[in-house]
Amino acid sequence: MPTFHYKAIDAATGRERTGSLASTSVDAAARTLKTRGLAPLELRPSATEEQPIRARPLRKSTAFRAPRVFGRPVSRKSVAYFTRQLSTLLRAGLPLVRALETLTRQEKSPLFRGAIEDLAATIRNGGNLSAALAQHPAIFDRLYVNLVRAGEAGGVLGLVLERVAQFQEKAERVRGKVKSALTYPIVVLLLATAIVAALLVFVVPQFEQIFAGMLKGQPLPALTRGVLAISVFLQQHSLLALVVAAGGIAGLVAFRRTGRGERLFDLLALRLPVIGDLSLKSAVSRVTRTFGTLLSSGVPMLEAIAITRDTAGNVHISAPLERVRERVKSGDSVARPLAASGVFPPLLASMVEVGEETGALPEMLGRIADAYDDEVDQAVAALTSIIEPCLIILLAAVVGTIVIALFLPIVSIIQHLQ
């Protein structure tokens, strides 16, 4: 009989307990824990027994565990589409293995198709879907796996998958709006940098030759000398300039991945004018939607808070959520530590308190997420309206400085001729 390791909360004492027990399946182990007065937080098969669950060592599946340098192996949009289709097939009465086989045949991505084949093979050999999904953490994150596990335990897998699909689609919609708002200024800045570099490398040197022939040794204005010096440096050390720029970007990325860098960048994301407001509203929308989806799917409160904390995307949002979890673990409500965090808006704590008092916390969290989605739309529109004139002014200032620097000697030459 398989052995399962568990982490659970003792209902009598409120303390966290760990251990192991033998059971026929994850669902049976969870029921056994509940009969002992334990609320399971984490339940997984022992390391020695996870391997026999797999049907065969598929060579394709190893790609999902390989280190990734850029992006995700499978896009969030593809995962959401897969989840929606799987939910539809299951709710239509199709067996799980057959539904996965159907989705395998129509999947175009070799990576994702290999993962779905692996899921179907695990189910055929007696495993459950949540354990199979956990074998592919690069595609299905902890939130996804825990929601599916809750759906399996409650016998409502199709309904839970539909909720997961809705959650993913709404989250991707908000994420896309934020990305579109930030992509525009980045593209404009890159184009402006390329234009200015072309002016300095190809246009400014022509004026330098003209000035040398017409001024006959007379000193150039300070602004002109500065622009010419930058032009000469870029001509003679263009490769060095590219290496320095690339090194600076790589250094920032590496620093961002450190603990100190992550805290600094996340703090800037919340404190910068306009951008900070957008980041906070986007984070609140993501947190409330995640938390509400977990609770409505049957995930225990403490585990739902822990998963929400891990998927918050900002350490200054995750830290208050950890304090909320500790307070709830001690018997407190969710609303009070949220209000005392100093990070979340007061309105959020008030609405959560109402949801707790009425016993409709998941529904209230969904309404909060919808409201903040609208706030994100307004913040994106405000950010776009501010960024456009700022970029135009910045570009005009840089190009105008170069033009003025080139025309100052010409004015001096005209005055000298007169």
C-alpha cells in the first residue's frame, strides 16, 4: 500500500503537524486525516513510490524539467485553452483518460503534447491527475495543482477546471493590459535610442569636418564640443558601448534575481508615481481572484492563503499575506490583519470583513477582483495618456540638443563673416 507524507493542522490545538500514513490513494489519505481531526495542508506520495505511478519514462517529458533561460516552455494562454477544453470534455461525460487522449491529438506544440501524453499515461496506470500535473511544474504551477487536487477530493473536477480556466483567462487579460501599457514606452525608447545613435555616428561627423574647415582653429561652443566628443567615442568604441550597455542590462537582471534586488525592484514597482498605483491594483486583483478561486474550489483556508502568498508576484505583498496566515492560524479573522498590513487598501479589508460576516467570502473576493480589474483598466489608460507626452518631450529634448549643438558654430561662423 502506498505511503503518503502529510502536513496538516490539528483542529484541537491549531498546531501544524507532519507525518506519514499508508493509504490506497490521496483521497483516502485525506479522509483518514480528517477523521483524526487534522486539516490537510499538503499531502504527497513518498519519494520511493512516486516513480511507479508513471507509465513509462517518456523522453519528451524531460524537457519540462530542464533549466529554462527565457520565458515559459508553454504559454499561459495555451494552458488556459487546454484547461477550458478539458473541463468541457469532462462535463460532457467523457472519461478523463479519453479526454486527455483527445486533447493530445489536437495539440500542435510538441512540448505540450508530450506533457499531455504523460498525464494520460499516469492516469492509465492508476495515478490521479493532480499528482501527474505536479510532475510538470514548469507548465502547471502550484496553484493549478492544488485546485485540481481540491476538485478531485470533492468529486467536482470538471467544475473546478472550469473555474481554473476562468481564473486563467481573466488573469491573462489583466496581465496583457499591463504589458501593453509598459511595452509602448519601451519600444519608443528603443527606437529613440537607435535614432540618436545614428545621428551621432553618421550625421554629426560630417558637421565636424565642416566646422574644422570654416572656423580655422577658432574654439567651438562647449555644447558642440560635448556632442562631438560623444560622437567620436561612439565611432571609435562602438563595440565597447554595446558591451557596456548589454553588461548593464545583464547586471540589472542578475541583481533583480537576488533577494535584495527583488525587494528593491518590487518596492519601486509599488512606490513609483502612476506605475505604483497600477502595480498595486494589479496585485490586489491577482491576490483576491486567486484567494477566492481557491476557497470556492474547496481548498482549506490556511493552504489557500499560503498558495496566494506564493503567487502574489511581489515580496511586499507576500510578506503581509504570511502575517495574515499566521494570525488566521491563531484564530483571528482575515480582515483584521489585512487592515493592519498597511499595504492593502482599506476598502479591501472592509469588503473582506463583510464577506466573512455573511459567510460569502469567496463570492466577495470575486467581486473585489472584478472591481480592481476595472481599476486596472483606468490606471492603464491614465498611464498611457501620461507616458505619450513625456516620451515626446524627452525625444524632442535629446534631438533638439543635438540640433542646437550643431547650429551654434554655424551662427558663430555667420557672425564672423559679417
